[in-house]
Amino acid sequence: MNTEVPQSRRKPDVDRFLEEFKSSLRNGRKPPLAILEYLGMVPSAPKDAVFNPMQIKAIKAGLLSRKPIIVSSPTASGKSLVMYTAIAYELSQYKTCIIAAPMKALVEEKLQELSELMPWASVEPLTSDYEMTDSKIAALSSADVVVTTPESLASRATKYTSEASLFLRRASLLVVDEVHFVGSEGRGATIEIGIVQALQANRRLRPLLMSATVGNVELFRRWLKSLTGREPVVIKSTYRPTKLKIRVIELRREDDRDFMLKRLIERDPEGEFLIFCPTRRQTVELAEELARRFGKDKVAYHNASLKRERRAEIERRFREREIRILTATSTVTTGLNLPAKHVVVYSTRRGPAMVDPIDVAQAVGRAGRPKYHKVGYGYVLVERGMGKWWKKRLKDFAIHSRLFTSQMETEFHINNLLHMGAFSTEEELLKWYEHTLRYAEEGESDVVASSIR
């Protein structure tokens, strides 16, 4: 790539810079030097620069270095470009990378994006769908980038001495996308263990943690410092190229839910609507009802029961605006690029249980996407008396560790880690525990102590 700074620096040409950046990724293992030189010569980001203010802040703070980094920035603020810039830099140094994405659908999307941006790089997926055959192990070991789920990462990290985990031992960058999932009930503890084990197994591994909904970044900074022995860089930004307006709508009666939803859709006959439902069954039933009102060819549903090919087709049609109204479960709350002007959280309950406010925040954060909308609108339909509660929760994005929260769960994880060889003595266990998010948050744990007596 020609490293001469282009004349367009005086008057930036967005398309030209973007094409130069993408071309540098496609054509070889070289970082986009001309662009980075350009960025280094301006004190702040011009409005039409190829990188936005958040991305420039990350680059100047040490994205292209060995520093651990935490990026907390709104949905649609450009975190993906931060990730791919970091990966491009690592590959330019002939190093390898791992991306941990929270859902299989998102793993597939990252694979597609990487194949388009960096067709010269070898990218290999790793989820529970793949058997660890000799050929798969060889492909993982030779890959430039491995894209996996946190659970699969945890599985390989707790078996890090095996041949199948060679890719983990040789990697230099670990990107954990949507890291707020460490605070999710059910899978948070496994994700936390996976991150700890991966960074313990490979001390050269540099973490890049990204999320739109980590409010307590100081806790994560302390955790990464303890885990890596290096002072992390924290990029906390409120930058969002598309404005977001969120409205919590308190319903007088449960029967008003469908009426209010249809009223919102009727207000914007041309706008796209992404409607999040708590269950698969509800996505189907609601889509059928809306199809009768707004046209069968303009309405569809999306959930994990659909085959991958069918989901991909629906996603394509929604992006191309052939479908205007899409009902969905959490399969599309995280990461997937589905531009919608309006996002509606149809219900905040999954049976008798309350939906996690973080999940609701992730959902409404998907409203409005750059290049498509100037403003995005998020609506949360809540039952009577819950309006103030939800308004407060949607402003508080503190993430808390789910590790070792009960005696039974603690004993399960300790026994599993013992079996995998993470530690073998009480002293080693306590030392291991000191590197967890749980320890950074609460210090010594009575549950852990009682489990090893």
C-alpha cells in the first residue's frame, strides 16, 4: 500500500478513505498507514473523517499497541471498526486473533464480514456445532482469526494444554464482543471463567473488551489490571452518529398492548419496525396478527427455531427493506446488523420472570442505524405501575459478576476447574479466584472459602 498521505487529507473524502482502508485489508498484511498518518495530524476528528471521534480516541489511546482495552460505547457507534482495525494491525505483525461473540448467529456474521474485509486471511469458526476432528484442529491451529462463542472459548481454555487449544496458546489478541454478558444469569459465570482461563493460559494475550451497556467500567478496569498485570486503557464514549429517543409506555391494561403496537406502526407507514418478543411462540403469533393488518409480504418473524438459511434470507430482506415489520426474539438483540428506525420491546416479562434490563437496553439500542436514519426510536411497553421503575433501570447499566453466587454453583465450577487442571491446591484456587471479576467486585468470598473446607 502506498504510505504517502493523500491530498484528500486537506478535504477528506469519506468514500476514498474507506475504500483505501478496506483495500489495505483485502490486499495484504499491512495496517492502513496513510489513514493512521492522517489521523495523527489532526487534533480532533473532522465531521467527515473516515473514523469517528470514538474510533479516533481508541486509536490514539493505544488500540494499535499491547495495552489491554475496554470500549464502552453505544450501539451503532462504530465498535466493529475498532475491532477490525485492531485485528488488521495484529495480522500485519504476523500474529493471530480470537473473537468471542455471544451468539452463534453473530459468529456467522463476523465470519462473513471478515471474509469480505480480509479475504486473504484464514478465518475459522468454533462453536458447539463443530466436532473437534483432526482436520478441524489443524484448521484452528493454522487460522489467522478464530471466531467462537464464550462457552466454546471456556471449554478450550480449561483444556489449554491439549492440541485442540493450540490456537489459544499462540494468539495475541482476544476480542470479547458484548462483554456485558458476564453479568447474565445462567451463562455469565461460564463466560467469566472462559476469559480468566484464556488470559491465564496465554499471558501474551491482549484483551479487547467491548460493550454498549457497561456502565461500571472502573470495575472492569480493576479486573483486567489484576488479570493481565498491565494498566488497561478505558474508552468510554457517548458518541452515537444516529440520535436515539427512548420512550417507556405504561399500559393501562394488558389488552392495550396490541392496540399500542399497531398505533405506533401506523404512525410511520414507511418506517422499519423491529419488535422484540420474549418467546418464540409469541414472535410467530404476533407476526401472523400483524400480517393480517399490514400485509403478509411486509411482515416476518425471526427466532432460533428457523434454519440458518431461512434466518439469513429474512435478515437480507429486512436490510433491503422488502420486509418492513419483523418480530424477533433475542437472536437479533445482539450485534446483528438489522437497521430499523423503530424498535419495540413488546413485553418486559418472560413468563413470571422479568426480562433483564440489560437485554431491554440492548434491544432499544438497535433503533436507528448510520446511513439509514438520522434518529432512531425505541419503545418499551410495560405494565401499569412499572413505568418509573423501567425508566430508572434503563439508565443504570452496572454489570455484576455471576460467578460463585451460590454454594451449589460454586462447587460445580470448582470441581470442573479442578478436573481440567486449572489448580490443584487450596492455595492455587484462592490465587486463581483473585483474578476474577467477582473478586475485583467483592473481594474475599465466604462461598468459595466454605467450598474448600
